[in-house]
Amino acid sequence: MKKPTAVSHLLEKGEGMLQRLRKGAAEADRALAALRASLPPEIASEVWSASLKGPTLTAFVRSAAWGTRLRYVAPQAAPEVGRRLGAPVEEIRVKVRNPGR
């Protein structure tokens, strides 16, 4: 019978699926930070997640009202987000989702 492996050991080794999950989480954190830094503070605080896939950044906001405000400023924010990420951002898509649901 194989001896159990501690999760902390798997995380330290960073192999396979756990490595991809860690990398994806780090990329999402980086995208979120770049987006928040490019937005007015009152909107930035309502964005709770973001991810970049190709030239499209998808942002998640807490309510439809904040989604509307983000959609309004997104075209002006996209070039700044791209500069901060070092990758072109041609579009910012906005999705309304409450974190934890």
C-alpha cells in the first residue's frame, strides 16, 4: 500500500494539476490587480475577479449597476490594463456574479 502524501508536499513540488492551478490563480491575481489599478477606486473595489484569455479580459463584478459602470469605462481602461500586463487587451467583458455563489 502506498504511503499517503501530504498536500503541503504536493504544493511545494508543484507538479501536474496543482502546478497548473497555482499558475492560473497567480495569473488571475495579476489580471485583477492590473484591472483594479486602471479603474476609478469606487469601481475597482466592486471587481472581485478577472482573467485574461488571449486579448480578452473577463471581469466579475458584484452587481448589474457596477457592471454597467465598468462597461462604460472599459474601453478607456483596456489599453492601460494591457500595458500593466505586458499583453494586448482589446476587450474587457463584464460578468455579474456574486462571489461565493
